[in-house]
Amino acid sequence: MTPTAPAGALTELRLAELHGSLSSPISDSMNFLNEVAHRYPDAVSLAAGRPYEGFLEVEAVSRYIDTYRAHLSERFGHDEVLVRRTMLQYGRTKGIIHDMVARHLSVDEGITADPESIVVTVGCQEALYLALRALRRDERDVLLAVVPTYVGLTGAAELADMRVLPVRATETGIDFDHLAAVVARAESDGLRPRGCYVVADFANPTGVSLDLDSRERLLRAAEEHDFLILEDNPYGLFGDGSAPLPTLKALDRSRRVVHLGSFAKTGLPGARVGYVVADQWVVEPGGGRGLLADQLAKIKSMLTVNTSPIAQAVIGGKLLEHDFSLRAANAREIRVYRDNLRMVLQGLADRFAQGDGPEVTWNVPRGGFFVVLTLPFVAGDDLLEESALRYGVLWTPMHHFYGDGRPRREIRLSVSHLTPEEITEGLDRLAAFVRAAAAGERGGR
Amino acid sequence: MTPTAPAGALTELRLAELHGSLSSPISDSMNFLNEVAHRYPDAVSLAAGRPYEGFLEVEAVSRYIDTYRAHLSERFGHDEVLVRRTMLQYGRTKGIIHDMVARHLSVDEGITADPESIVVTVGCQEALYLALRALRRDERDVLLAVVPTYVGLTGAAELADMRVLPVRATETGIDFDHLAAVVARAESDGLRPRGCYVVADFANPTGVSLDLDSRERLLRAAEEHDFLILEDNPYGLFGDGSAPLPTLKALDRSRRVVHLGSFAKTGLPGARVGYVVADQWVVEPGGGRGLLADQLAKIKSMLTVNTSPIAQAVIGGKLLEHDFSLRAANAREIRVYRDNLRMVLQGLADRFAQGDGPEVTWNVPRGGFFVVLTLPFVAGDDLLEESALRYGVLWTPMHHFYGDGRPRREIRLSVSHLTPEEITEGLDRLAAFVRAAAAGERGGR
């Protein structure tokens, strides 16, 4: 893969002279995990968190585009020049399906959002980066995050030169005493916690959801300590069928919550469309004020200019075809994720019954893509490598989600993209690996 | 447009507490220019630099996607699961049409690029940001730019917290004495010039191209002072029909040049697809080495994850339909831009003949989208406002491209998206404005 020209006369840069994020453990984590998956293509992957692809259809792309086009044509009184310009030219920085995103949020989440407070982004990852870049004025500005946390959050923060202060999780969400202590310590160190990143529903990597009381306490804590809540919600629709809890944004009375959304799991991953609702006021030195969304749009104009209107049309068409309800659009996917989660939890119980073999425990999320297993041994990258090579099964060492590099006994299993056959085979292989590794561990002591 | 709820209990941020780029003159420039255009929708715009849209067709989008799909299907031996996964799932960070981009560069530009050294990006703007973010380790890392320069460069640099040191332009490109002086001064100040941004062909905003000697001198200067050249090439195909000069990348023997490309003008603006060729070696502390492209991909994975494969399929399909030649694909557009440029230059000569009325001069670019006029008065934002309001014509004050805020006598005219009727009408209005403003200026003295 690497060019073979003689190196003597060629330009060389040193990694240590490039941006610090490129030398960080997070960046190495991402590389390692990708690379392991590529080296063992025949392994069953309980690692990849990608959405189920059994219902994806290339044909649907053109149909969605046509649906969106017909909608525009009607809206513009069949002025085809305007339709063409909207779908094919450079366009509005904040996006062209912002009104549709607002309707979806109202229909599916009970969130009332002014369309002008929405920026349509290149996936949720860009939305996250826009928010962090805006909030990070200088090295005193820091971010709180409930850990273990999404590796893309840690990476985006490093890219924005923004330090992340970890806040301890509990089984129902957040250790609020620890949160208060972290904030107090930060303030006494001259730091300013500007936001707290949280996935309230079926978090990556733990699958844990905040209970209603924790949601309300987090909103109060944000008021009290004057930070924003960055609520990321990629998995909210994928519950177990019981009544969903309101999102933090739906509970937000004072515009404390910046709501980050993704259509990668509910729309189409290949469209790379996400969004942010940023309805906070920003006061200018002269006293004028505008929405945080408009500041994020300024950053976006320097980063990606605008989100492809063709990609937006794909998502817009899907929203139109389902009356703006992605819950309705994903009826089949919701069933698959629910069945997969049940099957994995049952499969774990069948293979790791108490008192029979190594002591393995796991949490029981009520939805989402992930389950966390606690093993009787430390499960780092070396054991993943062995698991892939000798047992043909991939999983994710949890230490990658703590950002401190300390190996742990926990691993993350992803259930989202598997067929029933793959679940059975994958858990069989995992059980074989765990038994062998536990025996080796005991033998070695 | 702004929400009307009572402000008392709502979250307020202060602009001064957000990232510095949001308070900068560049950001205000962009806003002002956008906003003027929106306030005077009936004005003829000699300001907007967008591509000609007369040949754009919404139908082509689905056709390109089908063409690309058929290509993949053949490549994957008609394994439709792989086709679907490639086009619709999360995908390769560096992109899926990198091989096609390499073939296009070979066919149209005589550039030999290893496909592995290419990262497909969300427009050229993301490519630019990736490069700057990678090269900016700390506050000592600075960027050289030949000014006046593209406002998106200045904005991306601000977003990356990277200072831009302006280098003077000449009529054939670069004042090399000034370049050497700027570098010497920077080094004595403890700064490290990491790159020099340049548009070698038909630059925005000046329309000027580097002659062959300047290209070679710039490559030598980059060797001598150990900086990279960031070559941005959005307009290279749109020459006057004479033999095009080789790009800096085509002349590059030592991998000094990071080549930034855009499909916004040659492919489809609404796809938002660009790319970067970054074939420099990066040496890791352990002694291993890889391509700069792989470091840029790490940053991209934290910024936008990957470029929409659907958007890439649109560009891939267009490349396939024209045997990878965008010069061939743009035969009609190339003619329009050439005719428009000629018509504008002739129209200026007709309206501003020497010795007859106010003294107006202009440069005569051999291609591209832009012409620069020098007026007998300072033409700032206030006069643009008056021109729009009273004469119904928009243009761009050149001070926005210097980054120093100092008003100047120069304005930029864009010729790219106009019909012949709009050119005639626009120049008539411009001439009326200039005559009145020059008379007012004389009267006022």
C-alpha cells in the first residue's frame, strides 16, 4: 500500500510535529480496532456498532430523491429552476431539511424546535465538533462527560483542543456527587466546565439509560453550575417497547440542552446526515443577540460549507414517505434490534449460568445496540487479538471508552447488525474464548 | 426568525466567550456578503462565485448513481450485499472513489497519485481544514498565503487557531523577495511556517495564474525553507483554450505539494465532494512511517467520519460516464466560462474606455471565474450597500480577501453563473454606479 520510490529526496514530516490528537491513545484505539477487524474478516464481529443492513436498498435512494424533489416542486410552484438550484447548487449553510427535522422531532420525540435553531450537519459527528469548537474559547474551557463514553466524543474534544473531565456513571446514569466534586475542583483550578456530554438513552458503550429523576437532576445541575448539556441521541427509538422516557431536550425549560441527532441509524448511514438543535441565545458585545445555531453555522461554513443537498434530499424523502415519523419508518429495524438484544441476553444466560464455569456477568439494557460483559480477567487488546485469531470472534475492550488507557475486565458486545445465526455462532465462540482465557488465567497464577 | 419566548429564564451565552473565530472580521465578512445578497434578491449579482447552473439536471443524479452501482456490481462479481454495503453503510474513512480520483488526475492533470494518498472529503473546504489542523501543532505553527486570498482559507485557518502570514502577489504570481523576508522574520520570531497556500491557476479572487518560472521558484523555496505547498485547484480546467501550465503537483519531484481538489465546479456542487492528495511521509517516533493522507484520515474520522458514499457515487458515476476526464465532461461549461469572461472584459472596455469618464482599470485573466476592477474611489461595504440599493448590482469589495479590514479601491467581479443578458444588464448598472460614485467622490472633495 505504501509508495516505493526512494525515500532520500522525499519530504518527511514527523508525527510529533503534527497536531497532538494524532499522537493520542484515542487515535491509536480507533486504528487498532479498525485494523483488527480488517485482519480477521472471517471472525464474527460482536464489535462493529453499525446499523442492521438487511433492509437497506440502493433503489430507495433514487425514490427518496424523487419524493423530495416532488415536494420541492410543489412548494416552489413548479419553478424547476428553483428546484434544481436547491438540490444541486451550493446551498444554505444551516441546511434545507431543517423544517422536516423539526417536524420529526415533534412527532417522534415531543420536542418543539424552531427550525431556525437547527443546523443540518455531515453526520452527528460534525454537529458534535461544531458544538465543541464553539464552546472552547481557550485552554480553561473544559467538557464534562459521563464515562465510559463514546470514543468519537473523546476524539472530537481532542481535535478541538478541549480537555474532557470524566464523571462517574452509575447503573441509572450519573454519580451526581461526583459531578459536583468534579465541577468544584475544576472551578478551583480556574477551569470552566462549558458542557456535559451525555447519551441519555441506551448509551454507547454501556446501553445504560438515565432514569427520569437523573434527567431532571442533570438539568438542575446544568442550571446551577451554568453549563450546557450536550445530549446525543442516536439510539432513542430502539427501546424494548415500554413507554420511552422524555429526552433531556423535551424536558428542557430554559434552553440548557444542545440536542445532537443522527440519521445514520434511523435514516440511512450512507447519507451522512445529522443535525444539532442549538436554540440558546448568544449575546453580542453590542447587545444584539442571535441563536447559537447561527454561530455553529459560521463554523460550518469554514469546515464543510454546507451538507450535501442530495444527501439531505435522501433523508427528506424518507421523512416525507413516513409522515415525519422515523419510529414508523423503522418498525422492522426496531423489531430486529429488540429481538437481537433478547437473543444475546438469553444466549449469555445459557452459556454463562452462575456457578457453572467462569464468573461472567453482564448488564441488561432495555434497548439500543450494546451490552457490557464483565469477565473474570482483564480483557485488553492482546486478548482481543487472541480471540480473533484463535476463536474467530471480535468484541471491544472497554478500556477504549475510558480515555485513560487502563485495561479493564469489561468488554462491549454489539448486537445491532447480526443475524440470528451469527449471534449463535458468535456467542459460542465467545464462550469458548472466555472459558479458555479464564482457565489460562487460573493456570497462570 | 428569532424565537419570541421571554428571555428572563433562558440560557444566554456571550459571543466573547465562544471560539475567537466567531468574533473575527472574516466571520463578519461572510455574514455581511451573504446577507446583502439576500436583502437584494433582484440585484444582478456580479458577486456570487457559484458555478453555472444552466446544464445541471436533477435526473442526472440518479443516472450517475446507477452508473456507479453497475461499476461496483461488476467489480464485486455481482455480490449485491457488498454493493449495498459499499454505497449505503458507514464506509472507508479515506473514501470509495479514491482510485477514480487518481485516474482523473492522471487523465486531466498529468498528476501521478497513489490512490492510497488520496482522502475524499466533504468539499475542498474539509480537505483544507484537515491539512491545517494536522500542520498546526501549537501557536508557533503558521501558514503563508499569497494575498489577496480565498476567504475560506482565512476562515479555516482561524478555525484551526493558525496564524496566516500574508505574502505579496505580483502580476505573475508571487513576490519571492517578500516571501523570503516573511519567512526570515517568522523564523527570527520563533515561528514555523508549515505551509504556503496558493491557487496557481486563475485564483480566487484575482483570476491571476502563476507563470511556469514562478511555479518552479515556489517549489524551490518550499524545499529551501522546508514548508509544504498547499495547492488549491478549483478552476484549473477553465482556461482560455491555450495550453494549460502544469500544476504544482505535476511539477513536484519531492512530494512537497499537498494538492487540494474540488468537484464543486467540475462535478456537481450539491454533491459536496472534494479531495486531498497527501503523499508526504510521516515518520512516527518508533521509526515507522506512513502517508500524511492516513493522518488526515484520522482527523476526518473525528470530524465527519466519512464522506457520504451516495455523494461519492454521484461523482464516481460522472467520472465513469466521461472516461475520467472532467475536461471532456465540462466541454459546455468551459465554453460558457470562456465566453462570459470575454464578454465581461469586452463589456468593461466598452463602458470604461480610457479618457472617457472615471478612470477604471482591470486585469485580464486567461481563465477562471473572476476579474478585479480598480476604481477611482475606495469601494467598501457601505458603497456595496448603495450599489445594491440604488443601482441593483452586487459585487465584492476586495478588502474581504486581505484579512486586514483596510478598505480598498478594488472590487471583484464574478462571471461564472451569468447569462449574456445578465452580463449586459449587470455591467450597465455597474457603470452607472461607478460614474455616480466617482462624481460624488469628486464633488465631495
